[in-house]
Amino acid sequence: MMRTTFTDLVGCKVPIQLAGLGGVGSVDLAVAVTRAGAFGMVPAGYPPQALDHLQEETSGMFGVNFLMPFVDRAEVALAANKAKLVDFFYGDPDPTLVEVVHQGGALASWQVGSRQEALAATAAGCDLIVVQGREAGGHVRGNLGLLTVLTQVLEAVEVPVLAAGGIGTARAMAAVLVAGAAGVRVGTRFVAAKESGAHPLYVEALISATADDTVLTETFWTDWPNAPHRVLRSSAEAARDIQAESVGYLENGWRVPRMHSRPPNRETSGHIEAMALYAGESVDGVTVV
């Protein structure tokens, strides 16, 4: 057990939070993370019955992550009535959303990429801040490395602060805890967990990759333009080279357009190598499932 202001706030035993992992997160993964003593998360979009199941399996110790370009306020209200924490990312902190979360009985969190955004999040009433460095996999909000922006935010706010970006080993976690973080948010390492919803070929690519194999780009932009993201360089190159309007299909038959932001899950078929294979610089720590 490692007690910090984060563990005291949410009630977990280990100061590790699962990232939202849109597209490849799963209820099973969130449950496994919470049962291991950390804090499980799921991306927005799950139906009420799935959230009910999560409530039962985790004793309510889980969170729901919303991406601001796609946020649905009705879903936010539902999540706030089911989850311990409701988390937002990639948009200006919105006090009206924070109020919806608090009215539902949940804690509100915002992932930020700068000191200014962190101050706006606390002014909006957030109970927790997640600071993301440019080393992170997936969509990246700021321009600074993690330790730089973490230091700036810790000096500016009084709520618990989690560190995200490039954290996939115990040594990296220890470094940011010593720097003053109340915990860490981990994504890339958990994509390769057996409970993850990620496609096996995606997982294999992560295991084979190093930090040098990632790139910050805007390649996968068709549904989310002007939003930098870190992926495996090989997937960005394959997406640019392939001559097809769509690169695959989801289990419901939906076609995945070329250069779409959706990563491949287990039920996806097609050109997996040309889809968004998100990976942070912590990918060096992904060596086994």
C-alpha cells in the first residue's frame, strides 16, 4: 500500500490510474486494475448495464473518461451517478460539466497539458488534475516534457496531481512521485495487458517497439483534425502508403476510414498495421503481455 493524496481522495491502495484507452479499453481491464489495488478507468460510451456491472465488480471504485470533442452531457450525468470519478480531456475546462459531475456525486478530474490549463481546471472546481507530458501515447495536449510541465503545475495548484506520459516502469513512477506527483496515469503498458481490448497485432507491435519507434504526428486526423497524437511510426507510414478508402471493419460492420483515429480492437479486421497504433515513449517497458 502506498498512501498519497490521490489514494486518500479516491480510496485505492496504489497511486496508479488506468488511462481511458478509447477504442481498446475494456470493462475487464478496469476491473482487473481496481482489484489489483489501483484505479480502473473506462472510456465513455458504455451502456448503463456495463456501468452497473463495473459498480458491482469494483464496489464503485472506477472512473469514466470523456474526450471533449465528443462529449455527451447526458452520458456525463449517467457516469457521475455510477462512477467514483469522471474525467475529461482535450478541451478547455468547463465548470458546467464539473457541476454536473458533482451533482451526480462523483469527483471531477481534468487532464491538462499546461500550467494555464491546470489553473483553469481548478478554477472550474476540479478535485484532481492529471498532467500530461508530450511523451504520452494517444492524443497529446501540450508541448512540454512531463517533468517540466509537472513542476509548473505542482507549483500552481493545491489539488492532487497525477503525472502522465512516458510512465511504464516502476523507476519512471518513482521519479515523478519524488518530483511531487500524487500518482501516475498509465496507458501504453496496459494496452498490452491480457484484459485489454486491443487487437493482438497491435499488442505484438508494442512489445517489439522502442521509444524511438514512436512519433508525434497528426496522421490519424479524419474524425479529429488538428489534434497531435503519438503513435508507432510504422502505423503512420502504413496509413500514408496504403491505397484504400478504408483500412478495416469493426465487429458491427462499420468501415474504418483510412487515417481515422480509431485504434484496432480484438474484433477489428483488415489492415491493422495501417490503423492508429497509439504508443507512448514508455513503450520500452512493454515487453510481455
